[in-house]
Amino acid sequence: MKLAIQFAAAAALVVIGAGSANAQSITDKVRERGYVSCGASQGVPGLSRPDDKGVWTGFDVDSCRAVAAAFFGDSQKAQFVPLNAAQRIPAVQTGEVDVLSRTTTWTYSRDVAVRFVAINLVDGDAIMLRKSLNVETAANLDGLTICLQGGGSLVENALDIIEQSNQVKVERVYFDSTILARDAYFGGRCDGYMSDGFAIAGQRATVAGNPDEHAIFQSGATTEPLALAIPRGDDRWFDIVRYAFNAMVWAEERGITSQNVDEIAASATDDETRKALGVEPGIGEPLKLDDKWIYNVIKQVGNYGEVFARNLGEDSPLKAERRLNALPRDGGILFPIPFK
């Protein structure tokens, strides 16, 4: 009897092991499906939202399109799934999305549930308020009502810090999505609307009837590393997503843009640039990608500076400053991993 039990247990382990060995990797699943499934917001200007033709645009959208350009050689082979704050981490855990590129702060508790890959944007929390309220300091927030999306732990934490540090108390009004919270604010339900700083700037620039009627109060309570996340269990997919994003930062540091990448590829003499752009073979082999994968990211999506400028910066309605998202030579903390 004991021998039979031991045999059954051993057989079960063999079955479990075989199932694990045969489990389909994320990389294989994406290749078989033919597109990258990207987790996006429910419509935040400058970050991720569909236009009137259903085409998704924004900084986070371009971060995911870079993955499609690297993997498929085609940045358009990406489809976007709108997710609210409560849905985003479960959508990664269940494999509903291959990449979460949706203003999600990298935290310890989240990183042990999914895998954060790279910080693509550093932000801080902000509150949009009507200028008529004359809010100049945190002390002026006392007694005001603030609309916000439930499930955004860092925004909650920033409000806690503001209240505790300034002996003030605000009334929090929660909504299932940042869009509902925004609409409630513009509809007069709340005195203020709180979210990530770039998201707030986007809403004021593109949704407010008269942007000049609204001020943005930078809370300064938190600095948030917004990052790309993937499901656990596929190291190759981790590397592909990380280095697709890194390609954009690397290109900006070297002055390579979507407009001059062909010229630089043809004239480059240093080994790193020649190999990275596929002039010399070998850059694709470790990731099982085409040697032109970095070139495809730059040519089809652009370098980090181009992506920031057209979605959030000087070429966009937001006109946001890069601040910490600039290269060190420009006063920021953004830097690439060398392709060596």
C-alpha cells in the first residue's frame, strides 16, 4: 500500500513537471497570436487614449508600440485593452495583457505579484483646482472635496501625507475610473481632482472648456516611478520589453532619431552603434529577434525625446516639462543601458 502511494505521488510529479515543461511561454503566445496585448488607461490625454477613429495614441501607447516594433518589426501590431486602477494588476497576472503600459507605479507589493521591467516615466501627484479658490499652499486645501479614482494607492498616500504634514482634512470622493472622477470635477461635484501629474496636465489641456480657469497644485508629497509590467514566468519576454524601451533612451543619448537613423546606420564607425542598428550581425540572436529590431523601434516609434515631445512635451497640447525624465546632461535621471 505504501509503495502504491509512493508510486502515485511520483507519477503525479511527473505529470506536473511535464505540464510545466509544456506550458506556453508569453513569447510563444504573442508570436502565435500575431500582436502584443497592451494594458492601457481608459482614456488619459497624452498617455493613452483612442482618437475619434479608434486609433490609440499617447506616451504609454508608444512605449508598448516599441515592443511590437522590436518583436514583430511592426509597431502597429499592438492592441490596447482599457483598464481602470483596480483591473490593471489582475489583468497582468491572468495574462489578459502581455504588457501593462498604463501609469502604474512600481511598488514592492505589486512587483512580487507581477514583474516590473523598466521605469518609463517619473511623475508626482497633482491636484487640479479652480483658480477662483485661490489655493496657493497645502493649508488652503482644508475642507475641500477632492475627486479621485479608487484603487490608486500612491495618490491616497500623497493625500495622507498632505493632511498629516499640514494639519488639514479633505473630503475624498471616490470613482471607479479616473475619467469618472475627472468628469465629476468638471461637473462641479468636487473642488479638486487628483491624479498623476502628467495625467492632470493632459486633462486640463484637452478636456477643460477653458484651461485658464484651472490651476495645477503639485503636491510634492511623492515621486512616482511609473513602469512597464509583464506577467511572471518568461525571462525572454522580460528582456524584449526592457530593451525595446531601452532602445528609445539609448537612441536619444546618441542623437539618433526616427529621421536620421538611416543616415547614422550608413555612416556609423563605432562598433556599438553599428551592431545595435543591425549593420553588423548579432544583436538579435540573444533575444531570438531580427538584427534590425533596435532600428525598427527607432525608425517606427522614435527615440525617447521624440516620444515625450509629441505626447507630453512641446509638440503636444500639454507642453509639460521633462524634469526628471530628461537625460543627466539636461538635469534629469534618465539613462540607457549600453548595448554592449
